[in-house]
Amino acid sequence: FAARFSMESEARYMRRKVKAGKIEADPDECALLVHYEVEATVLGELGEPMLAEREQKTQKIKLKTLGADSNIARLAEEIVEKCKLIPETKIGQVELLIRELQQRELRGDRRGGKEKKKKGDKRGESKGEGESKGEEAETPTLDKLESYVEAMYDGTEAATQATSMLLQLSRSPENLETLISNETLVGLLARLLKEEAKRSMDLSINILYIVYAFSSFSQFHPSLAQSGIGAQILKVIDLEVKRHALREHERKSEGAHNGAADADKVDDTDRGGKPKDKSGDKLAEKRHRLIVRKQEKLLYVCFHVLLNLSEDHELERKLTKKNLVGLLAPMLERDNQELRVLSLVFLKKLSIFKENLPALREKQLVNLLMPLVPAAPEPTLVSALRLLYNASFDAKMREAVVTGQMLPRLVALLRKRAQLPLVLRVLYNLSCDTRARANIAKHEHVANALRKQVIQCNEHALPLELAALAINVATHEAAANAMCEGNAMRHFLERLYQTHDLLLLKMLRNLTAHEAPAAAAAPFAADLFALAQQVEGDELLLELLGLIGNLRLRRIPELASLVARYGFIEFLQRQLVPGFAEDDVLLEVVVVAGELAADAECAVMLYRTGTVFLDEDEADASATLYALITDKQEDDEFVLQLLFCFYRLLQVDEPRDALLQHSQIVVYLLDLLLDQNEAVQRTASRCLDAVAEADEEWAEQIRQRRFAIHNAQWLELVDEDEAEEYQDAVALNSAMQSMHMDVPLDASQLEPDELDDEYSPTMANAHANYGEAYRNEAYGDAYDGDGYGGAEYAGEYMGDSCFGMRADYGGDDGYDDEMYRASGGMYQ
């Protein structure tokens, strides 16, 4: 019923039309070939055409009875009568073709013949027969393009042969434009790939290589994208990956079964005692290798086409959404080097985009690359390192490299000069993380390799990869000590004198931040003093001053004589002139000045040269360390380094006495005790300790200020209690004054807001700190250092005695009642 319904539906909604084509003789057999075209049109419910498709077909008419005595005219009429594809008007052409076939049969020169079709021809063929076979091979031409396209409709075998011809044509770039201009070719290739991929791998390979030829040129990409060939290729890849997984699973299962069956046998004999025939296993293994080789060939061209098409980022984004990364990752486990390199290159391109990183992490890319480093052949190794370099920009990928076994493999590659730049780049990216930097420094070979590469470098400037990694590794103390073993520091500094290399200078600055390298560089301080005054450019001067500041200058013998000989303090003073140097350089000048101030003689030289401070009326007063206190008060780093410098200056008698007598340094330090930066607070406190130890007069004020800061909350509560008592006294005095003058009491006088303007928290603090009597201008002696005087003081202020007022109100009880009423209940 279903089949009948389908036929009726097809008859109702589809219309077929057959159009006769050319007639020709079969080149291989005694037969006529009749070409025709079938046009199928899909109709709508109302009979309107909706979709039309044309298909080229060929009918073969075999002439088995054709001989020398055959009646050609009668045979031609019979053929035209029976074959509906040949019109009667072509009966003459049919007669000519039959006559041609008859003559060819009589001569016996048919191309091919029965002997040609037999498989397994004997090796003893004559030379003439071999030459005839070479001459009979068909050469594809563009003139037969239409016939090739028509043949692609005639089944899998014909389509495979036709695509083989088209593949040969596509290998010539001059033919590509003609091929792609054919309206049906690209769409037909996509359709065949979709429908025949499961049936014929040879056909798929032919189609994909044709598409690959087109994809090599960007101008053909729009046509390929429009045909949807990319999505079909992804389906082919997915199909082959699943086939491979299933095949491997079956082989493992079969191997396990055979292993269990052979476990009971003592030798390689069967049950009959005869040796086992292993030829079947060898044949199966050979067949498996051939299948894998053909499959990898197919996968290679698939991924190559997709790689070419991914020049369009929009198309690449669509491909990645369809699990392109998931299909590429398993290719890294294949043994085919070409396929593996292509997959690495494709993954490297995809790893540039952030949205592809989650898929790479999910597939555990680092673990997939581990077998390739460092044992793979050079092309594969280079591609793997480039992919790893791109992946190392991701924090999670870097963590996977550091925590796994990839890091020791990378370190081992430092011995190979060919891959050194790539390895240095990967290690540099890893060294950007503190944890990874420590792991890298654990490998002694890293520090040794870096030291060797820096010393033996023949270029004027260090390569960026080498310098960048050395700068980062030098921040770790163990690695820095290893890098400076032997006379390495002397070689580094000699190279610096010759090249003035900024990156080398940065490396040396990081090295000298540690104790041992700084001690190794200290004997060369005089050369560095001279070099600082010779270099050009703020960047070089900045790093060089930073290097000098790391040298622990106080440990250098005869430091003052070296500084005086090279005029180094005068050089530093010139940098302090406003606008002469950038802030970064100025900060390093302050750091170096602080290091010099640790030496007593240098501290005196700093003061005497006017580097520390000058009187305000002098012309260069602004070019001093003291002037920077106010100029850079908003920069915590500047303030901290200046405080450290002054801390060392305050420990030397001459600069300390001058600072305490002729500057406001102590006031500034007291103010910094309330700074929000804890480091600034601690350093200011240390400076005040140095002042208090040397000057008793300042010591008392410093103690009082520290007491006030330390007990600020308690003092604030005390001030609030005294303010309340003061308000009570004011209210009482106002009440008594109103009674004495017989004036109604004004309630507004009791409002606390009025008192706030007359009461100063600053004056109250002064009372709390120093115990001085506080006298309010409005109320005279109503308040003194011992507290409020009560009614007696208030009475004196009003010019009458409170004891005299008691008699006017009928004794103590009447006086108390009246005071209670007049004060609004405040008097007790």
C-alpha cells in the first residue's frame, strides 16, 4: 500500500520529460550508445512547477549478430523501431554507425577487446601490447567537460571515473576558472559528497581533491561557501572518525579474544599438531594498514580544504560551532605525520581566538601535545611548540603545563638550538605567573642555559625571547644566584659597557635585588657611577640608577671618595631640578640618595652640597629633597622613599641638627602619623624616634602628640562629657540672670545649637592635653581647670551673691523652689 501510494503521489506531483541526445559507437564493444536527458519537474498542488532537475543518461544497444553478411539497412530500421529514444529522422546516422562497427569488427581493432578486460594479465605480454595500452589511456580535456558532468549522474562507478578526469583537469590552475564557471559542477560535487560518501571512499577523495584545488584560491571561496561544502566535509570527517573508533574497538576485542584462546597452548601449533598459519593475520593487518592509509588521506584533504576556507572568519566561526576542535584533537594521536602537522597548524590558528579555548581545555590539549615534545620529528615538533605558545597565553593552560610533565620536557629542549626561540617564548609566558616562575627556577639547567646564552650572544642586543625570560627568572633568588656563578657578573657588566643594552640592564637590576648578585656587582660601583653620567635616554638612566640603588652602597669601602671623585652627588642634584627629569627617574634618585645617606660621610656631603635642603631665599631651594616633600605629597611611593632617606640623614649629627633647626621636618613627620598608608606611618614613626633620641625638647612634644593619637577615642569621650557640663552651667547662669533682672526666661537660650558656636573642640582638646584654664569670653570665670564653679561663680558674674538671694525668697526652701522653677527643672 505504501509503495502504491508513493507511486501515485509521485505521478501526481512530478513530471518527467525525456530529450534525445547524440548517438555514437561504443569505443570498446560492438554496440551503439544513445545519450538522452531526463528532466524531472516537481509540481505544486495546483500543478505549478516548483523544482526542476536534469539528469544525463546513456542507453547501450548491443549488436551481437552483426557480421559480414548482415543487412545493415534492415538492422537500422529494427533499432529505430524498438528504441523510442531514436527518432526516425536519424535512421541514416544509425546505418553509418552500424557500418563503422561492422568494418571495425572485420579488422579486429576494437579498443580494449575481451583480452583487455580480463584481470591478471600474464607478465609475458609483448612490448607492442604494452605500448597499445599506454596509447589507449584517455587524456582529459575541457572539451569533454559536459560529458564528465553528465557521467556523474550514472552511478557511483561512473561518477568515480568522471571525477577522476575532473581531478586531472583541476591540477592545472588555468583550468579552474572554466571548471567553476560551470553552473552545476560545484553543487553536483556537494550533492555527491553528501549521498555517496558512505558508499565510496575513492569517490569522496576525488571530489575533495577537486574542491581542494578550488579552495587554494580565495576568489573561489564564495562559490564553495554558497554550496555548503564545508558542512558536508565536517560530516565526512565525523563519519570517518566514528569508523576508525569502531574499527579500533573491534581489533582490540578480537585481540583480547585471540589472546585468551592462545593462553592454554604451549607453542604456536594448532590442535592437530601442525604449525599455525599466520598468513591470515598478516593479510588482515596489511588490509587494516591500507584502510587506515586511505582514510588518513581522505582526512588530510578534508582538513586542508577547511583550513583554506577558514580564511573567512565568519565561516570559521560557524565551523567551530559544529565541533571542529573536537574533530581535530584526535588527529594528534594518529601516526601519519602530514595529518598530524596539518592538525597542529589548524589548531594553532583556532587557538588565537578566545572562544575556542574552552574546547581546547576540554580536549586536554597539553596532554595530547606531551608525546610530541621533544621526541617528534622536527616539523611536528615545531608545529606543536607553536600551538603550545598560543595556548600558553591562557592562565588555565599555563597551569596545566606547570602542574603536569610538560615543563621538564620544555626545559630539556633548551639544549637544542633549532627550537630555542620557540621554547624561550613558551617559557617566558609561563614565567609570567609567580608559581610557574618558581617551578622554572627549580631546574638548574634553566639558569645555566640563560647564563650561557647571554654571555655567548654575538648580537649587539639580546634577543627579545632570551632577555624577557632572563628578566623574569632573575626575580627568583635561587635562579639569580645560579645565573651569577663564577665570573658571570663581570661578563654581564662588560657586555653592558659595550652595548648599553636596555634589556640586559633590566636583567642586571633584577639580579642585584638579591644579596649574592649585589655583592658580586658592588666592586664595579665606580664604573656604574661613570656610566650613569654617560648614558642617553631616561629609560637607560632609570634602570641604571635602580641597579646602583640595589648595590648596598654602605658596604663599599671608601664610598665617599668614589662619590667625590666621579661627582655623583652633584649629578644627582641636577636631576632634582624641577622639570629636568621624569618622575620615575626622580624616584630612583631619591632611592640612591637614601642608600648614600647610610654612609655618614656621604650624608654630610649630601647636606653640604645643598641636596638635602636650602634656605627658601636661595635660588635652588626647590632642587632639594626637602622640597620634594610638598611637591610629591600625594604619591605614597615618593613619600615612603623620602622618609627612608630622611631617616638615615637624621641619624647623622650635622644634617640632623640643620634639619631640626632650620626646617619643619618634625611637623611634617607628626602629620604623617595620621596617614592612611601603614608603611608611611611606620617609617614616619621611626624618623620621630631618631629625633626624640637626639633632642629632648622635641621628644616631649612627640610624646604628647603620640599620646593624643593613641588615646584619640578616650579623649573624644572626655571632651563630650565636659561639653555637657559646660552647657548645664550656661543654662543655669541664664536662668539666674533672668530671675535677677525680672525678665521672662527665654527658652531659646537653653538650646544646645547656640552653645555649639561658642564651644570649640580645639580649645577643649588644648585643655585636656596641657591642663591650662579655659576662660570663656562671654561668661568670664564660669569655667576653670578644676571644673565649673557652680552658683557662686554664676553669682559673681551677675554682681550678686547667691547667699543673699536665698534670704529674698524666704530661706533655703523658697530659694530652691524658685530656682527649680526658673531653671525649668535643671536645678537640683
